[in-house]
Amino acid sequence: MAKARTAYACTECGGQTSKWQGQCPHCSAWNTLVETIAAKPASRFQALAGTTSVVRSLASVETAANPRSPTGIDEFDRVLGGGLVAGGVILLGGDPGIGKSTLLLQATAAIGASRRCLYVTGEESVEQIALRAHRLGLVNAPVELLAEVQLEAIVGAIRTLQPEVVVIDSIQTVYTEALESAPGSVAQVRECAAQLTRLAKQSAITVILVGHVTKEGAIAGPRVLEHIVDTVLYFEGDAHSSFRLVRAIKNRFGAANELGVFAMTERGLKGVTNPSALFLSQHEQAVAGSCILATVEGSRPMLVEVQALVDQSQTGIARRLAVGLDPQRLALLLAVLHRHGGVETGNLDVYVNAVGGMRIGEPAADLAVLMSVYSSFKNKPLEAKSIVFGEVGLAGEIRPVQRGQERLREAAKLGFRRALIPAPNKPRQPIEGIEILTAGRVDEALRLLMN
């Protein structure tokens, strides 16, 4: 089979040249030329819906709900939006050794009872996969294994076996003979992912790709890789903790930002049904600098403890450190606390942490951060069994957040008796077991919860 002619395309302007250069001759950008295919076989671009493109009106298109196939792991199904979809392509990224291969082996073992599964490994031998299966108690799992890194051989095996679920571990190890670059390069990753995605759509096969991550935590390879696939999942967790989080960054078949919580055990990953208990520290008595936040991850309300420590600076230069929260947002909130709460922290070190390795990105955490910082500054604990949520504006106002009643019900279910929330989030009907306090300004919130 003759290799396709390659060229070098600029990632900035799209211009092409026959040889690699340090500077693009079209837009003068530096280090933007990547290898790509110049002359491609016509069959690589066959239409997914047929050989002829037909223009149709939106109203004439008949739609049907995508049937879901459970993986047998409830937390994994939650992140996927209910299960696997035929023809869907899933990209799973995470740090080395965090449990990606373990989770997928458990999932394919459960799926294999009803559907044919093919596990393609490019980093390990089939013997190593079998050893992991022995350790997890899955030695008799009906999963077919293939140790291969050549794309053409993998596609041939898929067409021969006709599995319904295919796992590629990992996409960075797969290469195609149409390109001369090394496996893991931008061109190889992009081309192999595109070919596997096209095969999945044409054959209604669910393909799960495992992706490496960079030192910054993003999936390695071109950004277009995340645009090609249907679902992007990130495996998160502290290397020193037994708990793992799987977060959906993109999902064409379900809700984005959905979160699945797992515990790593000797028998593999087990789903955590009550994650709020994971993110709440157990203090024998109330401590200063601790505030409970009612947050929402995807469709799941959860309670997370936000801790703050305000201390005299030892170096003369005040430090601002946030773990699990946006550091720039912390600086903004400290300015609001000074202007509208009368608390000066310019010469103090401020440290804020979300307990349990949780990463909180929603602005509903603003009020909880302010309350924890103020509690540590005054060295006075907040009232026990209290929860807080609300967005804080630069003018000192407390803005409403979405799904407030679900947050309150979750807190009441876990035994919390008091809640400080934005005034517009006050429910029309009282919620049994919990007292609701509302505030419209930062100074009012500080006065209500600290008294």
C-alpha cells in the first residue's frame, strides 16, 4: 500500500508547505507547522449518511431517542448521561496511574455479559491485562483483548470481530502508515482519532479512547481531538487519596459538568453513593475558618466544606493561595470583603481550600469563601449545622444562583438546620427541618451568620 503524500499545515492560518520550516511563509507565525496528509484517498471522506447529500427541512427530519446501554457501574453511567450510545465516541483523560484502565476493564467486563467488547491495548501486553483482571476478580470476564498499535490492523480486527464496544488504550500509542511521523505526534493523534470516529459512526460502534494528559492537566495532542469526539471525561483525584472523580467536560448525549465519585479499593473502583459525606470533614466541635457550601455538579447537589486560614504574613508580602478554587476569584472577593465588609487583609496571608480534592468553579461558592475567611479573621466559628451559597458582586450585592431548592433539600436531608442564601432564592414553601436566612448584601450576611 503506497503511503499518502504529506505536507505541513499552519495551525494559525491553514497555509500549507511541502517542507517543515520554523516560520510559516504565509502568516509569519513561528513553530506552527504540523504534518498532515496532502493527497488523501477519496474513500476516507465518504459521507456518513450515504453517498448523496440531500437538503432537507428541519421539520421533515424524524428523530428518535438515543437508546442507552448501561455499563454496570452506576457512577460511570451518571457521568455518561445514562449509559453508552451506539456510534458514540468517548475520550477519557487523566494522570498516569489514576485508574483509567482499571475503570474501563471493569466496565467492559460488565458490558461483555450482554454485548461483544474488544479491548485494544497499545501500552501493555495481554498478559498484563490478564494480571489486572485477576487482581480485580474479573478473570472470567467475557472481554476480547488485542495488543496492537497500527491503526490499519485495529480497523481490520474491528471489521472482522464486529464488536459493539471498543476501548483504545491509548490513542497516543496508535499510528497510521499513511503518515511518517512518530506515534503520539499531533498529526498521528488527529488522523487516528478521525478514522476511528468515522468507523464508529458508520458501524454504530461505541468507541472509548484513553488519552494522556500534559503536565498542565489537559489532554495531550491537538485541541481538535476534543472537538471530534462526542464526550470528554477527565479523571481527577489526589495521588495520596483513595477517592477519584470523573467529570464530564463535554457530552453531546447528556449534561456537561456531571460528576461521578469513586473509591479505589483492592477490588477496583467502587461508586460512592453519598459523596457529600466525602467532602465534609468531621470536627468534634465547631472550628473557625470552616464553612459548608451547597454546590451543584451537573445534576447532583453536594455539600462541600470550604476552609480558610488568615494569618499574619511572615515575609512582609501577603500571599493568596486557593486550592480547588479560582485564585483570581479569591483576590476579587477579598477586595469586596474589604470595601463592603470592613475587613482589611492586605497585610495578611489568606489560604482557602476545598476539602477532599474537590474543584469548584461555579460562582455560588463566593459567599461561602467570604464567610470562611471572615470566620478565620475573627477566630470565631460559624454556627454549627449551617450551610451557605450565593454569588457576590463587586458592588457588595448577593446574587441568586440556580437550583437553590435542590441545594436546600440536600442540606436538610443531611441534617443541616440553618441556611444563609440570597434573598431571591428563598423558596415559596418552607422546607422541613431547616431555617432559611436571606441576605441581599455582604455586610448583612456577615452579621446574620456570625451572630
